[in-house]
Amino acid sequence: MNGYCGKFLRVDLSKGSLTDIPLSPTVLRDYVGGSGLAAHLFLEEILEAARATGRMPTGGGVASDAGYPDPLGPDNPFIIATGPLTGTRLPATSRWTVSARSPLTGLWGEANVGGFFGAELKFAGYDGVLVTGRAAKPVYLLIDRGRASLEPADDLWGRDTYDTADLLAARHGAAGTADAKLRRPRVFTIGPAGENLVRYAAIVHDKHHVAGRTGMGAVMGAKNLKAVVARGAMGQAGQAGPEGGFTLADPAAVKELATGFVTRAHENMVTKSLHEAGTIMGMDLGGLIGDVPIRNWSLGAWGDELEKVGVGGYGAVLVGTSSCFACPIACKRKVTAEALGRKLENAPGAEYETLGCLGPNLLISDLPALLVAGEVCNRLGLDTITAGGTLAYAYEAAEKGLLDGLVGAGAAAELAKGWGDAPLMVRLIEDIAARRGPVGDALAEGSTRLARRLGRPEALAFLATARGLEAPAHDPRAVHGMALSYATSTRGACHMNGLMYGAEHAGVMAPEVGVESDGLQQSSEGKGRLCKLAQDLGAVSGQSAVLCQLGGNMYSANDLAAMLNAVTGFGYSLEDIMECGERIWNAKRGIGNLYGSDGRDDTLSPRLLEVLEDGGAAGSEPDLPGMLAEWSELRGLDERGYARREVLERLGLGRLAALIGEV
Amino acid sequence: MATFKDAAEVYQCVGGFFKTVTDHPEMGEKIGASGLIIQFVYSEPDSIITVDAKNPPPKGSFFRIIEGPCDLKPDVKMTMTADIAHRFWFGKVNLVQALAKGDMKAQGPIPSILKLLPAIKPAYTLYPEYLKKIGKADKVI
């Protein structure tokens, strides 16, 4: 089998068993890899559980743990998955995914991350790992040149992600062994936030790469799984043996494509800009059009403050760049800065989303303090987007006098004055990760559950979420398609769930499959169709192949097909790719349906649709109902927002259709 | 149909607008502080406008504008049609898409270009006002 190792590792933590799951070429062709393949495996797991135990997958809708499996229980399958391109030398293909039922949204959860771990996992012999059960004591999983084992992690429990990465790299590294050629082990780990079941706990890989969204770190924490370490025998694709690796269908074609795309990456304006300015350029570009959230999404402009956290401000702290596996773009930043009594020395630098959500959204423009806050989140293992969104929500709730009863009048008064207070922000982040005190514990639940606990309708009015997930730093009033994309995303408000963000705002062009924006960001015309196609293409490219959605902006659908075919030999046509995308998108939507989500959730919280008075998006009002109607028709949804049975059956999802019908 | 009938009209509208902001307290000062020579090379009709924030500006200005070819070596060169330039100053151009599609080409240090973006925001309201003031209200979009 080309492009794949052809097997997953199944880990039952309750039993301590490790077995291989062979993957069929048909399944791989249909679901590609990454979170698409994970959705298929997840469905297989819950179908098997239903068959074996009679326990049907059910849920209580958005932001609910009700039903089965409990997101924080042993039966929630946690799936690590690479894609067929992961580990090749093709640029911007280093990524991999983690998936499970989300403890934050109660629905399908997934997060996507780059770096080196995905490639190393394939070099170690596995396309992915499926974890069930719960270990009696903390453990970590070691996958070393084709052999897997569970190791005690008592000494790691309680440590932050940076310390854990250092300790495990030292423990399993070449130093002190006779084998000087031993490859560096790659580590991804949870921090205290995951251990404490913070619902938006992240997983951090080698300090600089974060699977942030939907609380996958809490799923690991609930299983007493502290970390996963992978090391392969070899460092490049094209060879396979008992110690790992994978072959390529057409190595010469892969090499030729890689050479051409490296040249393109150096010439394409978007990838060149990412190399030279990093994702931080989103602050300057977004500032022009009103894309940056300010004061819990209530303001459209903030004087000259955005400049302090944009490319200009970043220049003062920037000391270098770094990249993911085999990526010539190197968009990651390294910084040296000092703030709040802490020093960062040549350290991983915060990206745009972190700066946007913890910065302007909390009225903080002190860049060194924001870099420190980003590192604190990474060390503790917290999603910076949801952390920023939850803090902003809490500040506003406190201002409105809604938090006194929950956290006490004194704490609420402090939160109400939180805007612009960087030391308070960092202290609260630490409290959240530890679930310390009533404030830390309440905010560890995320903004939607916090709002519900307040028990008053007005508490829901200033949430900035879709399907219980806090919105990233891209304002749907500035880029209308994002309103629909957030509202219908299978994992909640997310700019990476599909290629709508890329198509409308980041230069993605795939006219050969209809993914081409007219460039009019503050127009809703035709966005229903564009969103549907961008979701289907994105379900393959960004989520399953698994292309980076930054560097991957330079690829067309034809490029994607060429890469997949050269690596796997599957012979995908463009129609095949779009059908795979539709299948994957519907599988994830269907899982959401099983857990109680339906068409009523295809919306945004009111704050995200309030018309702004100033800034680049002043007066702009997305026509969400109009876009939604066009999109729903193309999706073939029924009046409840479920995919019609014939749609699911056409896509080979008949068993899912039957399951949805049963529950 | 092209927005501008000839280079003279580009200089009257776009060049003239640039000249009005050389002493703008917000926009002018930030562009002046960049210390860059930025050259806009337009086609349809062919025309060149150079923003010189490197050499000493005229008294009361933060930078100077040169219309037509000049000997200055630009730090940043932006190439596009005059139509795109016109639309850009109304905030009607999706910058990333234009760059990705090649409708706009940028040469030079990208961070320096990006750093200037916040400075130009006031232009979106100033440019239409300027066009109306010089009797070119028909060009307002």
C-alpha cells in the first residue's frame, strides 16, 4: 500500500492491550486520512459498541455531556491520524489530527497540528492510533521503530508540556546510548489543563505545535494518557519495513512535484508573506477590513493599538523562524521578550490567533505580555482561542453584574475591570488550568457552559460562539462567508473547518471545482454555494490529506489530486476528491446529529451578528438566512437539518443513516 | 472600460490624492516614518507614482511624491493596473487575493509593506472626498 503504513495502533488503556488495526485500501481511498479517516473509525467504534453492548450513541446537543459515550469517559474513542502526504517531502503536508467526541461542544471534536510528530509516527510504522479505555494510573505511549509500549507516567503527571517534552526527549534520545544515529523522538503531551479536565485543554507537540481546539487534551487527561512519543527508524518516505515507514506510488513524480512546489512556495505572494511575516500579518491585513475581534467582538476599531501587536510591533521581538517537517515556508516565529517577570529567550512565538484572542479581544496591546501569555497557555496546555473568548465573555458578564452569584462579588468586580489587564489575564489562565477557585473552575468550562450556568437569557446574548465553540479571530461581519462557515462547521466556530477562509481571505483558488471567490468579502451573494464546495474540498485537503491550511493556500484542487495520486496511486479524479469531501463532511455532521445537534444549531450567537458602528466592517451585516438557504439546498438537508437518507446512501454512509434514524 | 483615460488623469486623481496626504497628521506621519521609497507602477494607462519617504521632504510634508519615471531606487515596488489602484483606495480590493492571483505584484521586504497597512486606513474615506473635491465624483465607487 503506498502513502500509508496500512495500519493503526489500537490501545485499550483499561486492559493495557496494544494491537494492530489493518486498514483496507477501500477505506483509505474513501476517507483519505486525518480526521476524515478518524470520523470513519469513530463511527465503526460506536457502531461496534452499539452491536456489542446495545448502548446507542446519543447526546444532549451542544455543550452537553449527556448520552453515550461520555466525552470524558473511557468509551470515548480518541484518534490520532496522519494523512497520506504526511512524511513526504511535499511542502506544507506535515500535519496530522486528533479527534474524539468533544468535551467542550459535546459534538464531533477535532484539532489539527503540524510539526514533526505525524511524520515520525509514520516512520515508526503507524498511520495513527485509536485509544479507548482509561489507564488505572498515568501512562504514556511509546512507539519506537515499529514497537509500541505503555510506560508509567507518574513522574510526568503535573508537569507542563515543555518540561514533559524535554524529559521524554532526554529519556528516549540518543544521548547515553550506543546508537548515535538514533533519531530524535517526537513528543506530544498534555499539560496540567488536560489533567484537570479543562474542557478546552490542548495537546502540545515539541513546544511549538499545538492541537488546540475542541478540548482534545481533556480527552487524553480523562484517559490518564499523559503523552505519546514516536520515533522512526528512517527519516524519509519511500521505504517500508518491520520498523516502520511507507512507500510511494510514484517516487519520481513525488520528487518532481516537490521540487516544483518548493519553487512555487518561494515565489507565491501568500507563502512568501507567511515566510517573511508569519501569521501575524493577519493583524495588519485584518485590521484593514475589520476582521480582528475587539473587546469581546463589540468594537470595530481600537485606535492605533492593533499596530502594536501586528507585524511592525512583532519586529522588535522577532529573533528567528522555524518550520514544520519538510516545509520550506517556515512561518513559525521565534522571539525574545520579557514581561510580567518572565523571560522568553529564542522561544516559540505566539501566532495571530493567540494575539487576536488574548490581545485586542481583551483590550491588551502589550506584545511582550501577550507572548508570555501565549507561552503560559502552551506550557499548561490550553487552547488560546477559547481561553481568550472565555475570558472576554467573563469580563463582560461581570460588567453586566451577572457573575456575582457564581464567583462572589469581589471576584466579579475584579473580572469586570479585567479589560487591558495583562497580569490578571495570566493569573486567570493559570487558575483555569488548575481549576483553582470558583473563577478558575467556572471558566474552565468554556463560555457556553458558563453562560448557561448563569441561568438568564441575557447571558446568552454576548457569547461569540457557534455550536458551543468560541470563534477564532476572524470576524464574520468582515468576511460574510465566514458567518455561514462558522454556523455550519462540523466542529463549531472555526476558520479552518473547510476552505472558506482560504477562498475569501487567503488566496485559495480552485476554480476547477468551483472554489473561487469574487473577492467581495462583505457580500453574501453566492456564498452558500462557495461554502458548500469549500467545505467539501477542505474536508479532503486540510482535514484528511492533511495539508497545512496556511502553506496549502498555494495549491489548487488539481495540485491536490496530483499529490495524492503520486503518493497513493489511487487515481483520484477531481470528482472523486469532491465526493470524498462530501462523504467526510457528512460523516462528521452525522456524528453531530447522533449527539443531538441539528439544523437549529446552524447559526451564530447574537454577538457575532451585531452590526458594528466603526472600523472596516462598520455597517456590514451578513445575510445568514439567505446563505444558509442556498447551502442547505445544495447539501440536501431535510427540515431538521439532517442529510437526507438518499444523500448518505449515495456517499456510502447508509449505516450512519440507519443509526441516525434509530436514535 | 478603464477608469482613467490617460496617465495625466491617473496623476490628477491618484497622484493628486497622494500629494494631499503628504502632510496628513496620521497617514502622512506614518508613511514618512517608514523611511522607504515605494514605487507604484501602473498599467492601463502606463504611469508611475513614487513615494519618497527616504530623502528630506519639502517643508511641512512628511514625504514627497514624484509622478512619472525617476532615478530613485525603490525599496518596495507595487505593480498593478490603474483600475486596481483606484479600487484599492476605496478599500474595494481583497489584497491577499489580488496578490495571490497576480493582479497586484509586490517586490521588496514584505514586513515593511505590511507594516504600512494600518497607516493607509484613513485613505478609504479621504480618497473619495478628494475625488469629489476635484470634480471627479463620477469616479467614486
